[in-house]
Amino acid sequence: SVDPWHGQKTGFFIDQRDKREALRKYARNKRVLNCFSYTGGFSVYAALSGPTTRVTSVDISASAIDAARGHFALNGLDPEAHAFLVADVFDYLEEARRNGEQFDVVVLDPPAFAKTQAARSQALKAYRRLNTLGMQVLRPGGILLTCSCSGVVGMD
């Protein structure tokens, strides 16, 4: 469900539709990690890709994780067959790396790390760290889907 009254925007980002559809193709019967999962858009599409797909959704917001669980149920998916974690993504990725966890697909879709040019340098460091951690928990041959909504950060 979309909530236009509370939270960040509506909770469902239409501009990510093509990426969610692409993810569905790559996630079939795989182990998927969705970081900054918010209300679970990428997670639901991944889980719908196949009966043995297992999705781990991580977000720092408990209400977002609750909404993601609800979206699984609304889409006929058993939330109990998947993992939903309220955690800082950077901390989670560090721990997963230390524990040797590996995923077939890793989705990194953080909120904007920079909204001004003054914040750009710090944002680039954060994106670099995030993507490095994401790749460290990615199985060889896996798929990394990384996004940035920071308008002041380009493809570099």
C-alpha cells in the first residue's frame, strides 16, 4: 500500500519501477539482500521472482520494516519465509562480512547522502564505503544493484 500522508514521500518510488522489474529477473531462486529497504519495494519484487528466493531486508526504521512485512503479505508472500532487520546498514554489512555471509544479489538504495555541493565529498566517501561493503558480501558472479538519489553526485 502507498501512504501519501506519513513517512518519506509515499513509500513507493515510481522512478525505480524498471529497476525492480530487472531485479525480479536476476533474483529468481537466489539469496537477496536489500539494504535501505524502506517499505520493501525491491524486496517484494525479488521475493515474487521464485518460490525459493530468500530476501533479507535491512532498514534503520522499524516502521518501514513493519510496512515491508505488510507489503509481503499484501502480495501473497509469507513474511516469515524472509528476514526483516531493523539495523544500521553499514553496521549490518560490516557484521555480515565478518561472519562470511554471502548473497547472490545485493541491492543498495540509500537515501540521499548529499543534497548540496558542500556535502558532495563526504557523500562520495559514503557511497564508496557502501559499495565496497556490498561487494564484500556478494558471491562471486553475483549481481550488485546500486542506486543514488543524490543529484549532486554523478556517475563518477
